[in-house]
Amino acid sequence: MRAAYIERLGPSDAIVYGELPPPVCGPDDVLVEVVATAVDPVDTFVRSGRYPTAMEFPFVIGRDLVGKVAESRSPEFSPGDQVWCNSLGHDGRQGAASEFAAVPVDRLYHLPDGVSPTEAVALVHPAATAYLAAFTHGDLRSGDTALIAGAAGNVGSALVAMIARAGGTAIATAHPDDHDYCRRMGAAHTIDYRTQNIVGEVREIAANGVDLYIDTSGRNNMVDAVEMLAVRGRVVILSGTGSRSELPTGALYLKDGSIRGFVISRATTAQLRDAAAVVNRLLMDRALRPRAVEILPLAAAAEAHRRIETERLHGTRLVLEIRGDA
């Protein structure tokens, strides 16, 4: 089968496009014929070794896939079923960037009828990340106010949409050119992070502070975050592997506040399944759609990784399409 893989950790040009033997399924695996796979920033962390994880070389890259079942021993899935997964390519599991993938049955979900495979594969990772950050780790409830920094990005816009649908109030920080988009996604308020004083603006909007603070940009200014928190407010950190910040511990404990680090790679299968159920509902309702998708051939995997690391893609999701006749 054709695959994009690495034989060593390294830069994007370490990715090889070539032939590998098809995967051998274990008793709890489903063989999936891959239609498309998305390229996530975390894929570059795994490939480079920045995010250490168990792997066996040659290692197929990629985390997310949409495809159809080729072989299954599970009563839950039958050949021809349209399916998706967003947790391959780490912790000893081979990745998704190949013609076929062996997917553990507890990490595989049905794709709702009528949903575009390329749109779905572009959404399933950022949308699941958003759900787990806001609800599983951020404990968001109806009536809560949340500040989402970097709200125009893939995870940020999914957060805004989910919070609004859950009865929360989303305050979005973004470039002014993105304010209309954030409001369309459900933001009640928008703040220009470049020219406006975010702390002062939040104080005007929510006098008692915000119940949840999530910075998808990875800046993670904990001084400002804690100052904006309401009593019993929560900070969820989900990006910024190299970020460092002063932490005002006195103010944090006086507010009975909390800070939680979260990486989706450590999510349990039960947590991922809960997120998948919500993501599927949003896909069916068309409440979430990718802002922009650029489709590339599987052979362009190395180029896609290079672009993720060096370009500002401004919400565009890169999707590698696998074609049987390519």
C-alpha cells in the first residue's frame, strides 16, 4: 500500500512517500480503507520527537482519518461503513496517512450520512479538542462566561460554537478582520487583542470575571488570565509547548481558581467517545464547518508538514486525499 512514513525522527523532509506492507489487524482492530487524512500541528511534534511517544519504524504519520470499513470482526462495524478516527499515530499506534489503517474498535466512530469526508476529517481533531477542553476539563455549564483567546482558529472557533450552543457566553479575542467570523460562530463579544486592553474589556463585559479561560494561541499569560477569572474560575491550557509565564498564586487561591493542563493525546477512549458523539451531532446539524480546506495528494505529506511549521495558514486545514488511481 502507499503510505507517508518516517524511518527516523527528524524534520519534514524525513517523511518518505512509498510502499509499505498493509497493516495486520489484531482481534480488536478494524481494517479501514482511508479516504483522507488531516495534517495537525501535533503530527509535526510526533514526527520531530518534540512530543515523545512510543513508535515502531517505519512509522506511518498522521492522526485523523475518514474512510470506509474494509474488514471487521466487530458487530458494531460492517464492510462499507463510513467511519472516522482521530487518535492514531502515537502511543504505539501506526498513523493514518496510508491507503489502509488498522484502527482499534474503541477508537472508531461512524460518519453520519451526508457529511463530506474531507470536511469531516478537517474538523474531527480540533472539534474533539474543543469539547474536551471546555466540558471535560473546563467543566463549562450553561450560563458560564468563557474567554477564548485565538478564537478565529480551528480549535478556537469550535470552542466558540460549542460554548454558545451550550448556553454559555463566549468572549472572543481575534484580529479585527476575524471578528465577523467569530460572531457568526456564536461569539457574544469580540476583542481586538492587538489594540485593546483585554483585561479592561473583559471587566466591562463580565464584572465578576470569566468562568473559563482558554488561550488557543499558546501565549498563556497567566497574570492576565488569573486577573480575569471569576471566583472558582478555571484556566485550561492546551497549547504553547514552549510557553512560560509568571503565576500569581496568591490571587489564584484567593479566587478558589484552578489551572488544568490538557493534551488530547492523553484522553481516554471513553473521553474520546463522548467527544465523538458531540462532534457527530454538530456535523449532522452543520453547526461546525471548516473555515477553509486545502486538499493535497498523499505524496505531498512532507510539504504539508513543512507548511504547518513555517506558514501562517489562518484557519486553513490541510487534508491529504488518498486516491486508489493516483
